[in-house]
Amino acid sequence: MDARSAIASALFVVLLAACGRASEPSSEAVTETQAPVEPTVPSIGESPLSPPTTPSPKPPAETSPLSEPTPDGGESGAAQADRVMEVARTHLVETLDLPLERVDRVSIQRVEWPDASLGCPSPEESYAQVITPGYRVLLEAEGKTYELHTDLTGEMIRICEEDQEPGAHAAVNYLADELGIPAEDIDVMSVKAYEWPDASLGCPEPGKSYAQVVTPGYRVILEADGVRYEVHTDERGRTMVMCEPNR
């Protein structure tokens, strides 16, 4: 082989080697573009075949603007008493044929009548012998006091002992006699129904004995010439006693 042929063969070998190196991918390119993928490992207690869990929806907050109804849906005792008082006033207005504004409230007391007569039996009538809850209502009209007995609803109502003087009127007349002044000069400050523990009406006098029976009545606060007086009465205004006159 001559020198020219040897040079040509050597150049051919060099070219083949260069082409081989160009076709091989570099290790750096593989590292940058093909990051190894790590297998997903399921957590403890979780099957790899189970679908992903979804959080349970929270119950909606209570946003109703309406108040909860009362368990029995009934009215309160005070509301019931007020309603029965107005029923009694209307009944007396119709009975006496007076304007409503001329019939004044005095007091109302929750009681249990011994039978259906509401504590006002008529001799010619018979009544169911059952305890009947209701109210004793005192009203004032034309200078007179009227006592009305009702059931709890005011549907049953009876006027008892018209023109009596229990409570306020009896106390005013009593104090007027004690002080020797006109009844018009005495102001009624308050009237409250009470059940006195015995017949002393809550004002026992030393050296006296009293029947040990509960006595329904009234505690009446009166004022005359700037001085306050406390008068206790029984239910009918027939027995009265003055307690702590300068209270």
C-alpha cells in the first residue's frame, strides 16, 4: 500500500469513530430529563385498591329565625290571669250596663273552688262535686266592690255578693273611722291578697289567742296626711286590724 492509500484509510477510521460518539446519548441528558419515579406506598390500614376517601359534609348550622315553641303551647299564668280579669270586667260592664272605663280592677287571686258552683251556689241548683280551679276577681264600679268567681278560662263566671266591701273599701272605711276623717282623704297605695297563718290576720296582740286556721284576706297600704298605714283584713272585709300604722 502506498502512502496516499494509507492516509485515506486513516481518515476514514477517524470519521467512523466520530460518528459513533455523536449517536450515543450523554449520561447527563438522561439524568436531567428522566427522573426516577418512586412507587406510591399506601398508608397503613389503607388498601391500595380502595378509592380515595372524601370528607363527610358537616351538618348545616341552625339559622331559623323562629323561636322554639313552648312544650305545651299554653299561655303563662300571668297572661292567663290578665285575660280572665278582662273577661270579668266585660261581664260586669254588660251586667251593670256601664262603660268599661268606669269599672276598675282591684285584685285577682288563683283559687280552687270545691265544686262547679265556683263558690257561689244557688239553693235551687245542683253542681258537680269536683274541684274546679279558677280565679276570684274583685272589681270596683260606682263606688261599690264586686266579687266575681271564674274557672281557669273565664268561660264560666258568676257574680257573688254584690255591693260588698272587702279589701280596699273595707280598709278605707275602717281607717277613716279610726282617724275620724272622711274616706275621701285616704289614698289606697296597694292591695294584695294574702293567706294569713291564723285568725290574727298577721298582727297578733300580746295576751290574746287566735284560731289556728289559715285565713284568706288582704294586706292594704293606705296613706292619709302623708302617713302610711297598713291594714289587714279577712276575705270579706268583716274583720280588720291595723299593723304598724306609721310604716
